[in-house]
Amino acid sequence: MRSGIPVRDRARLILVALAALAFPATAALARPAMMADHMHEHVVAAGPPDLSDMLFGGRSFASDAGRTMPHLARFRSDTGDSFILEVSGGGTAFLKYDDSGEVWALTPTPSARGDVIYKNDVGEPMVRTTRMGGLTVFTNDRPAGIAAAFMSTAPDLHKMLFSGPIAMLQVLVQASARVSRLAGRKVEFDAPDLAPSTEAIFADAANLTVQAFARVDHKGKIGHDAIARYDKVNFINGRPPGVKVIGEEVTITVTPDLGFAGRPSSQRISQVLFRR
């Protein structure tokens, strides 16, 4: 008996049925490779790709990220460290560990399989997100990466820069005193072109500079000898953000309108201090 379904439609139904039957086997074969590639990652909230994705092409990373990766949230790594991550579509991401006062401004770099690696301003990877919502963080102790999982919602990191008036002179005096103790000589901190509306980001830059001096000093005698050469740190308004050394003076360039992305990280400052 002939079917009432046209030949072309019957062929299409058979193709879809075969694809559906083949999908579990394909997934089973692919699973070990996927586990090897993502052994350090944890999927925050995502299901397997549906049949239409497998047959007719997947969605973009931006689409998946919007569905599976919170824009702003607190995460916990497998080592127990918790942090806040803010990721915007295609732009700078911001990372802050709960046990640190530094907010890292990270630049996205596309990677294999639709992954995105976020790097700090010296090119070191700090976070990797996957197309399916996996999250990996990289630390000095775990340079190969460690999985992290969603914990909860989180406060906006940028509000840290707008918490009210800052006694900038006091910030500079305290920063100078801390670095002077480390260097064993007077190291003056100055911000000659500071405007009231930019105090918060300049204060943040001053605190990161103190951390950078301490980071170099922790290298032992060679580090202490390096920081003992400086006698002044100037903070100026300009672009791009950066750090340079001329003689015995360190100049930190701050771009206030970029927020946390408008000042060099403590890592970048320490590298310049040590490798002048």
C-alpha cells in the first residue's frame, strides 16, 4: 500500500529520524574528548545542545553567554576562593577576589571552540569562559586553571569607585609612608593634576602602587634593592593608562573615565618597578 506522504517529505523524515538515533552515540563518543579539553571547567547552568544546533549550526557565544553566564555574579573556585566577575558582551570584564582589594580589568581574547580567555594588562590569562557556560580561573598556584561555580548574585563593582568623598591627601600620605618603610628611604606620592571627580580612581591607583612595591620587595634582596632606587611616584591624568620610570621617579598615568580599566594593575606596575 502506498503512503500518502510525498517521497520528498518521507526522505526528510527518515533523515531527521536517523540524526536523532545517531545523536546519543555521537555524544557518547565525543564526551571523553570534551572532558579532556575541559577537565578544569564547570558548567554553571546549561543543557546539551539540541538537535537543531547539531544539524544546522549552533548559536553564537554571545547568545549562549547571555543564557548561561550571569552578567554579574559571585563564583567559588574548587580551591574555595570566591570572587566577583562582571562580564559585558565583547568588552572589558572585571574580576575581584573577596580576599583582595584589587579589581582586575580584563580584556577578552577569542579562543578555540568558541571559548573566550580574559587577560590582564600584562597579557596573563585570568579567566576562561566557554560557549556552554563553563568557567575556569587561572592563579599563580594553579596556572593550568581551576574550575569555578556560580554562588550568588553580587554587588556592582563600579560602585566601589563612587562611595563618597575621599581625603586624597591622606591617601597619598599613607601610601608614601608604607612604601617609604619598604624602600628604606623617603618615597613621595604626588597627584598634581587631580580633580575632585577623579579622586576615587586616583586613590585606587595609589593603593595598587603600594601593593606593587610590596610585591617587588617580597622577591628578597634583589627586589628590595630595586625599590630602594625610587624617591617619588607621580600620578597624572592622561591616556592610555600606564606606568613608566624616568631616573628615580615613577609616573602612573590614570584615565579616570575608564573606571577600573583606567589605571595599570599592581602586576603591571611591579613589573616596571623591577625591570626598569
